[in-house]
Amino acid sequence: MDRSRISLADAISIGIGGMIGAGIFSILGVVAKASGTAMWLSFLIGGIVVLFSTYSYAKLGARFPSAGGAVQFLIQGFGVGLVSGGLNIFMWIAYIISIALYAQGFAAYFMTFFPTYSTPLIAKLVSCSIVIIFTLINMLGASSVGKAELFIVLIKVSILLFFSITGLFFIHPSYLAPSQWSGLENIFFGAGILFIGYEGFGLITNTAANMDNAQKNLPKALYTSVLLVMMIYIIVSITVTGTLTTGEINQFGDYALAAAAKPFLGWVGFKLMAIAALFSTASAINATLFGSTNVSYLIARDGELPTILEFDAWRNATGGLLITSFIVIIFILFFDLAGIAVMGSGAFLLIYAAVNAGHLRVLDQTGANKILVMIALILSLLLFCILEVYTYQHAPFAVYAMIVLLLGSFIAEKLYSPYRNYLKH
């Protein structure tokens, strides 16, 4: 079997794994504060925004199949230069932060099974260990990543569907009444916040170079994964808001999803959701590490980062995989990322908007519908603005941090570009 090939099922699993990560388990309390019992509407709105960008990504991926995914799309749209270089470096940083966040989320749920040993040091060691484990899996090749993702996704999706469908028989219809909904503005705020739960769909485009018949299978994988995740999110949110009051969701915060399982599944339900959280964060680490490694490889290949990132460093590991994992571990050990967690959602909204803007410049090559791509661009920018306004009101540091990283990415590209040709030769 060719370890470098990825099947359609594997690609769908990577997309689902990248989307259903730590977000669905930790963000429900935050979204509930904004949209209340209309949370399912926020998930629906967020999903519709994603579907327009999915159309754009499907057209780009079918025309420009590459392991770099969005990296290649930005280069095709804007050429190799300051714009594509700065945005690609910013995307790589966003992936690194996301992996570190997923690893910390994994450790938090892992320690609920060993409360006696729960210390900050042990939690950090667990976070680093899970990153190392999936670095080794990524070293085995793309096929191993896909097979691991398929196995993990099947388990976590089965648990989520069991929880959601069972919970529908125990909901209180009065909790879901329109009279309990927040205003329209707050529902859109909620959609902006929870976009972090959808942002991983773009990872599927990183599989294109390893996929048979990418022109046909890549769009299938994109649409299938996004629609399945939308369905799961909507059912989960209806079950949670129909089982717990908004006050209870706010009270339980990070563990709202697990707490919602208690009324009808008891303590076993709580632990079952904790297991689902472990699988979700693990698969998000696996999928995002795969995508970010391909991102760093393509950026280096095109001369926008040092070429050490594209070299085969050890066995099947590129320098990009090892250096990405090393930086993730540095973030885990030395930084408290809670304050900038929400900026990951804003960062990817900005990247998706940039990809759609670049797509408008190559429509003659992709054959995409101009109106649909423009809608994808406008919706991405609109949701980005809504998210940043909300974030600035509640965590202004996250907005400042994202601005610094964005500017830093363009400065790094500007400073490095004069040495690009010299270092590549």
C-alpha cells in the first residue's frame, strides 16, 4: 500500500477532525452568552458562511491541487511576494497556536480521569506528549495520518451522535421557544465566535497532492465534511440548549457539553463526553499538524521561509514537521494561550477572505461563479468584523495580539525576501 495516498474517506475524516476539535466542547458557554437558546441558529449561520467559502476552495483545489492548500491558492491569486508571503506566514502561526490550544484542551480533559495527579506541570507534559505522538504518526506518511484520523473521527462522531439523538428525547421545548432567543445582533455575534468550530475545513485541501482524482474527490470531501459537521453541531446545540438553561450553560462553561449529558446519562454520560473530548482534540491535533506541516513546506519551497523547512530531516519527517512541532511545544511550555484563543477564529476568517479575494483574480482558470465567490468574500469579512467587535469588547488583548502577529508576519516576509534567492541557491 502506498503510504503517501489518501482516500476520499480519509480526506473527509481529516476535514471533520479539523473542525470538530476543542471548539465544540469549550466554546458552547461563550456562544450561549451571546445567542442564548438560539445557539443552533448561530451554528446554522456560521455553516452557511463556510459553505460559500467551501465552494471557492473546491474550485481552487480542483484546479490547483497541492499539499499547501490555501498557501498555493494565495500564491496563485497574488503571486509570490509580500502579500502572499505575509499571509502564509500568518497562517502558519495561526496553525501553530491552534495545535497548542488543542493540546492544552486534550490535557484538561485527560486530567479529569486522574484528578489526584492534576498539576500544571503534569498537564503541560501531557500536552507535549500528545503533540509528539502525532508528530510520529505524521512521520509515517499521509496514509497513516488519514487512517488514524478515520479511526478517531468514527469514535468521536459516534459518541456525539449518541449523546445528541438520545438527548432529543429529554429536552424541554419551553427552553427552545423563540421568546427565549437573544436579539438578531447577538445571534450573529454567536456565529462569529463559533466560527472556530468550522475553520478546519480548509485542511482537506492540503490532501489534494496525495489524493487520487483530486478534481473529483476533493470537492466531494469538502462538501461532505462541512455538511456533516453542520448537522452534528445543530443537533448538539439543540440538545444542550433544550436540556440546560442558559444560566446553567454559562455556569458550567468549558464543561457545558459534558454537563448536558448528566441529566439523562448520569455520571457515565459526563465521562463519555470527556472521552469524546479527548478524541476530538486528538484528531484536531493530528489533522492540523498535517495541514500546518504542508503549509510550512510549501512556503519554504516558494522561498518565503528558510529552506530547512522543506528538507527531509529524519526518516520521513520534513524540517517543517519537526520545527512546527518544536514551536508548538515551546508555546505549550512557556505561554498562557487562553487570552489569545479566540484570535485563531479571526485569523482564519481573515485568511479565508484573502483566499476568496485572490480567487477573484483567477476566475478564468477555475471557472467559478464570480457572484458566489464575492458572496464568500463579503460574508467572511462581515463575520470577521462582527467577531473582532465582540472580541474587543470582551478581550481586547486578543485583538491586539492578532494585529501584532499579522504585522509581524508581513515584516518577517519583507526582511527575509532580499535573501530569498541567495538562500535557495
